[in-house]
Amino acid sequence: MPEYSPGETETIRTYKSNGKTSTSIVSLPGSTSYVPYRIAVYTSSLIFNILDANSVRNQNEKKILWIGENSSTSQNSDLREMINYLLLASFEHFGQNTGKCIKANVRERADL
């Protein structure tokens, strides 16, 4: 994490050989140092397995029609607060064969 220290102002007096002095004010630059810090990041995940109901009833086997997998990383450890965001991202492509991983950014507030 960066920590900025502002610069200082110094007064410099210059003495000349004839005995006169002059004064100058100089601004020295600030500096930035970096200190380590630690944060906890949690991963929440949600997996959908959509089955064909007839295959389960009639043949007693599970025919999977669609699988949807979502995960989210944040500093929030409470899955109850994250589940709505995971559901929202899932339903945007519900039932589709996207053929690839899709990244979705879901914000807490729509005006951000």
C-alpha cells in the first residue's frame, strides 16, 4: 500500500564574497514508500445441474441437460449476501452452450 510523505520547504541563505546574503526558499519533493498489507479474499461458488425429469422418472438415470458453474471472489465471506449475484450471472446465459468461460462483472449498485 503506498504511503505518501509530502515534501518540505527549506530556506537557503547564500553568503557572497562581498558580504551580502541572499535568501531563497526551496520546495523539496515528497516521497512515496510502499508498506505491505494483507486482506482476506473469499471464493463463493454455485453449480447448476439441470436434469431431464423424464429420464430420472422412467429410467432411473440422470441425463444432464445443462451445467452452469459460477464463482465469485470478494472480501465478503457471507454466501447469503453473494448468492443473488451468482444467480444473476447464471441466468444471463441459462440453458445456453457458451462453449467457453464467460466473465461477468456484477456490481452491487446499478449506478456505479
